[in-house]
Amino acid sequence: MSTQPEQVLENNLVLQLQQLGYGFVTIRNEADLFTNLKTQLEALNNIQLSDNEFKQVLNSLEKGTVFEKAKTLRDRLEITTEDNDSRYIQLLNPDWEKNRFQVTQQVTIEGSYKNRYDVTILVNGLPLVQIELKRRGLELKEAFNQINRYQKHSYWASNALFQYVQIFVISNGVNTKYYANNRKQSFKQTFFWADISNERISKLENFTEAFLNREHLTEMVSQFLVLNQTDKVLMVMRPYQVYATKAIVQRVKRSEENGYIWHTTGSGKTLTSFKTAQILTALADVHKVVFVVDRKDLDYQTSKEFNSFAKGCVDSTSKTNMLVQQFTDTVPMEKGKDHSKRNTKLIVTTLQKLNRAISHKKYLGRMETLKDKRIVFIFDECHRSQFGDTHKRITSFFTHHQLFGFTGTPILVKNATTKASVRRTTKDLFDKCLHQYTIVDAIRDENVLKFNVEYVGRYKKKDSANEVDIDVEDIDRQELMDSPQRLGKIVDYILQHHKHKTRNGTFTGMFCVSSVPALIKYYELFKQKKVEGQHSLKIATIFSYTANEDDQDANGFLDESEDDIPKVREAASAYDVQAVYGSHTRDKLEAFIGDYNEMFSTKYTTKDQQSFYNYYNDISKRVRDRQVDILLVVNMFLTGFDSKPLNTLYVDKSLKHHGLIQAFSRTNRILNEQKPQGNIVCFRNLKKATDDALRLFSDKDAQETVLLPPYEEFVKQFAQAYGKLLALTPTIDSVDDLKDEEQELEFIKQFRELMRLRNILQNFGEYKPEDLAMPEQMFEDFKSKYLDLYEKAKSDQQTERTSILEDVDFELELIHRDEVNVAYILRLLAELKDSDIKEFELRKQTISDLLKNDPQLRSKKDLIEEFIDENLRKVPDSGEVEEAFESFWDEKKTEAIEEICIAEKLDKEKFIGLVDNFMFTQKEPLREDVFAVMQEKPKIRERKPAFMRITEQVKGYVETFFAGM
């Protein structure tokens, strides 16, 4: 059976839209578009427009960016009539039945180039939805790339009416996705539609029925498309966000019952809660909508995110008095300002300030007026913010309240803690769950990343006969876990693997540990090894002034219920922590902040509450900006912290249930193709806890869906992909013999899959290039051919030649990965050669840091720096640096041999033979071979140390002069 042509797919779509009530209109060019627009606006507004009046409409529509046009769409245009009166023109009615829906196809617009668009949906004559189709079997991303091309070439042309497109739809018949008109986003910000049970609706005809029906499309454009004021972009909500918002709004409209939303961590909860709050504030019988977070550090972050969706919509409060003023709409009087009409409908505050507002006598008199008002509370992270006395105070104080919670990890029966013989769950406090979107759903939809979990370290118990593996729980846990030997080995492991895990610092890491004393020991070990020159990583830390024991529930969070405030806080407070806990912990933190101040030229301290809070915010920013390599924490930052460049979490802490998922989820925010998963490195046996948590917060298939397969499985997949590539192109030269662009496209896909698998494999600690079926050199050769095809596609685009490769995604970022080796250093040396004096010193320091940081390069550090200091300036041209370095290296190899042989009294030729044999066999030399090299045989008591010394000389020589070269 032949593949369905694109034209058939297009015609079928147009026919289906007509059956859904769309009128078909023939529009070939912009003139037809204008004529139709005039007719539709006249019908919508029940008026007749003169030519002059319609010209004013077109002039108004033409102004502004895509973002500004989206605002225009939701407003009314003011024009001047022929009799000099004002008239207001509506462009879009929130009531779908009052709008006029049309479909057209093959509209041609000419800008830089002439482009013809597949299917356009017009609402009241304006193109609001653009659909681009590819025939079955082609990649969906080709349609995405094609739309990007149209945005560059023609959407802006003439009166730019196609910049009114709000939503793009792309489909190849089998898969269909939608996304907002936002040039800043990548293909990862395209979404599948789904039903309320999160079952994907991917076929074009099913998507059209569910998404493009006129009522739903009007809702998506008028209600569920968000105008982000800070970034000046459009954001469209995903299906689960739409269902959650609708569920809460309907609950408020029809009842006074509560409810909660279970949407997994990282799935865009803030956008959902903002849109929910925005819609609720528009309801006449709702007096206030209060968004509540449970810690001060989240108050800043959430307010910033809310304000990014609608600038100035949140008056974030720093004092309880200001919160009360927001509640009662009484503000300090300022000269020249009218405060009589002030009405703060949306409030963002913290649980602690809300608690004080309804419990302290100084505020009660003013708050009493609100007791009977209808107030809707939305709680962020309600799995841990609502299990103390504040919940009781809120529900008893506000008699007409309605509570809604958002959580990625609800408290269920299995993970509920027992307090006073009562196990309370999220359902107990908030009533029914109104919508679920679990971690399995999010990973399947590629809204968050999978986890690659590695368990590092085994513990053995010695007896007289043998060593046996034991369970950590069977021994003196504290003594073992806090032993200096264990902590030192963990630090060494991290230093050895961190560059590899974070792609040479492309990403960042976090290390969560069991207690403040353990954190102090770890920090000091990292610092000591940095002083010794073993690494150049930027390590930062922050912890609270709390008791130093492990968490009671081992769940990854301090007990932050408001019953314990102000005893337990994760930020500095006026409470006298030094008197309670002693000076040691605080002194250590003050010293660590001093290191941070020195590293970043800042002036933070624990001695001032605001300064400590500023320190928290500064660390947050620097981690997001990749200025901190590893952040050491106990509990802070394990929840409510969102940093896309963070890809690795080291864990030396008992975690379970919601605490484990929350902590792991710091690593799984989607960024780009170089970040295929979140890396979790556990130094404790958390496998059972991980499996239990995944089962609890997903479904029966969670383990297979959420966790990456083991290393060996990916090696196998790589071999299979390599086999497919060889079946198409058995040799490098056969790439040149591919018959046509169809075969070239197939080669691109096959090689891209190889790159993707190799990218994932390189994140595993056990990765070795020799494990792969494809030799490194062959990979590089095929990569060259891949890049040649990329250059060919670029050339075709520039000559306006029609090519099926034009919109193919080559995913070049999968290729870009700098291996820090001698070849890389030589490239830096060539750049160093041509730099001026100031730049020379900066670049030289960069090279020095790289040499210190890489275990393999560390042995070469002194020699490379000697070459820089004594030889580099003498090289005539940067193109000759490599040759000069090779001559220098050969000379140093000879000198090293001479020095070793003279010092140890060895036969030079035999020693060279010993080195050659070691390099060939990769096995340490035998005792008799070592003694045969020595000119003077050692006495019996000297033989062992002599053998060890000569063996180390051989290994050191090879490590310095050959390894990594």
C-alpha cells in the first residue's frame, strides 16, 4: 500500500472541519484575506465599514509584535467613523457561538520568499490557527522547522495578519501536536493533546474532533493561552493543565467543596495555578483569591513567576501588616493618590504570614471583616504545607472559605506519618483529587526527563574466614556512615566523575547529605582537596540553624509544620539559634559563606536575617547560571527549586516516598538534547525506597517507564542502531553513493539515533568507548559525512532549491561535546599564542585549571606549563604550535628516560623494552623482568621496595607521556 499523499491528508482535514461547522472560503492571497476579514468583522459587530474605516482597522491590526497583536486580539479597536464619532470593533468574543469560523487552504503570502501555507483556520476573518502537514512517514519536526521558516520569510509581510496566529498545529496524520506562536521555544515545547485520563490523542482526525471543534478552540485561545508579560511571549497550556484549571473553576462555580490537584513535580504547576487564580478572580462572588506558599524562600520565586505571566498582578508582601492591608484593601495614604477604589483580588503570601494575620491580636480587629467573605485559597506544595495547626486556624477563621491544593507528591495512606495515632492524608484535608498527572504521564509526554539512578558503594563485614556483604541496617549505621574513610572515598568518587556527569561543566550538580555535621565534614574535605590542587570546582553550601540529627521521618524534609515555628526554619530568623544550638554550627556556616564571598566578591553573613535571605537568593541564581559546580545541602533546595542546567544529584541521605521523588526531581527539568536524563548517584542503598516511591506516585508500570534501562541495554541498542546504519551505508565512502535525498534522509535519521544513544551512554559512570560496537574513528568519519549533508542542506536553502532535507533537524548539539584531552589543550595553546598580554594570562589560567581538574592531564601539567612559559612565544605561527609541542614532548620523553635510568641505575634499552611491553599488554611487569633491567641486583630485603618503585616509574612514565595523547 502506498503512503498517503500530503494533499489527501490536507483535503480530508478541510472536509472534517467543514463537518464540524467551519465554513470553507477560498483565499489565495492577502487581497482575498482583507476582503474576507472586512465581511467577517462587519457580521460579528453588526455594522458596515466604509473603506476609510476598514483602512483604520488594518492600520491598527498591523501595529506591534506577535505578543502585542495577541493583546490587540483580546481588546477592542477604536476607529473614527465618517461622521467623526468613535466606534469600537470587537475581534474575538469569549462566547464561541458568537464567533464566525472558517477554513481555507493554500494561502500564498510573499515576503523574503513566496510561501504557501497548508491549512488556515480563520476566526472572524483573522488567521488564528495555522496547520502544517507532512505526509505519513515523515518526521513531525519537519513541519515545525517549516513553520519557523515561514516566520522568518513571510508571516510578517505586508499587514502581517498571519502574526495573529495564536496556535500552530503540526501533523503527519499519525502524530499531531500543537504549540503557541512563540519564536523562542524549541520543538520540546510542542505538545500532544490528551483526554482527561491523559490518554494521548495523536491521530489527526481524532485531534481535530477533540481540539479543533469550535467551542474548545475558542476556550484554548481566549482562556488557556497565557500572555507572559515578562518575556513578552505566548504560552499555551497543556491538556492536563487545562483539565485541572477547569476542574477547580467548576468546583467554585457549583459548590463550596474543596479539592486538590496531583500534578507531578516539574510539569508546570505554577502556570496552572496562575491561570486558575486569574479565572477565579473574574468571578463576581469570589472576594479574594489567596495563593499560599509555605516558606519565605518560595515567596520570592513564586511571586516572580506569577508576575512573569501578568506583570504587577502580585503585590508580594514582606510583612504581615502589608498582607492585612491587602486583605482589607487599606493602604498607607499617599498624597495625590486615590485609594478608595483599590481592590487586591489576587494575593501571594506565605503560610507563616497568613497564620500570624489570623492569630495575632494586633491584626484580628481588621481581619474580622473578612470572616464571612468568600475567599478561595490555593496552596502550593500542599503535601507538606497543610499538616499543622494553621490549617485548623484557616478553616475556623474564614467561615466561607474554599481550599484547593497543588502537589506533585500527595500524602497517601502509605506515606502518611503517624502523629498522635492519627494518619492524615491530602484527601483528609482537601477532599477529592480533581485531576491526576503522574510522573509516568510526564515522562511519556516528554514534559520531564527520566532518571538514571546509580548505586555506588558496598559494605562488607570481616570475620576470621571471609568477607560477606551485609545490609547497612544490620550494623552501627552512624559510625559507618560518618567514618572519615567513607566520606573521603565519596568525595574522591565525585571529583573523579563530576566532569563526566555534567558534560565538562555544561551542567551543574547538587549533593544532599544526612545532617549538618556530615555536610560540614564533606565541605571541608572538598576544600582541603582544592587547596591540594586536586580540583578547581566551585563548591557552595547553605543550611539552616536546626538540630543536627538525621530527619526523623527520613523523607528529605525538615519537620516544617507550623506547630514548630519558629523552632525549625530553613532560613535565618531573629530566633537566637546560637543560644539553642551552640556556636559551632553557625560559626562553620559563617566561614563557608566567607569562602563564597571570596569566590564571588560578595558580602553575605548569617548575622543579619535579610543578608542571609539574600545569600539564599544569590546561590539560587548562581546555580541556575552555572556559576556553582556543586551545591551541598541537607534539606534546602530539595523542593521548590527549579534549575534546568542542574542534571546531577549525589545522595548520601536516607530518602523515601515524597521526599525521594521531590529530591530526584531537581534534576529532571527539560533543557536540550545534551541533557537526556537526570543523573542520580546514590551512596546509600536506596533501591527499594526508589522502587517503592515510583510505584506509589505513578502506576504499575512505573519502574520500566521512569528509570532508564541499565548500561548494558543501551550498549545493545547502540549495536542494533549501528547494524542498521551499516545496512544502509556499509562503508564511509558508501554515504557518497546514496542514490537520492530519500536515502540521504534515512542516513541522517540512522546516524542521529546513534548519536542520541551515544549521548546517553556517555552519562553512565561505567562508560568506555571500547564497549561500543562502533570504533571511535569510524564514528568520527561518519560524523563528517553527516555534517557534509548538513552543509549541503544549508547551501540548497540559500539557492532556494526545493529539498526534502530543508526542514530536517540535524540536531547538531548532539555532536558538540568537547573532550578535555591533549588535543583539546593544543587547540587552546594555538589560541593562546595569538592573544595579547592580558588575555594571555587569563587563557593560561583557564588551561591551568583544566589541567588540574582532569586526572589524566594532571600528570602532564608541569610539562605543558613549561612549554607555555619557555617555548610557546618562540613558535613563529599558531599553525605550528602542534608541531613545536610534539618536538618538545619527544625531547622531554628522552630526558625522562635518561633521568629514571641514571637515578635507578637501569639499562636504558631494557627499560624502554619494559615500557613498551607494559603499554602493549596493559599488565604490570613481572618481578623477574624488572630485576633484569637493573644494572645492580638489589639485596633480598631491598627487592620488594625496588620492584614497587621501578613499577611505579614505568606506570608514571606511560601515564605522563602516552596516556590521553
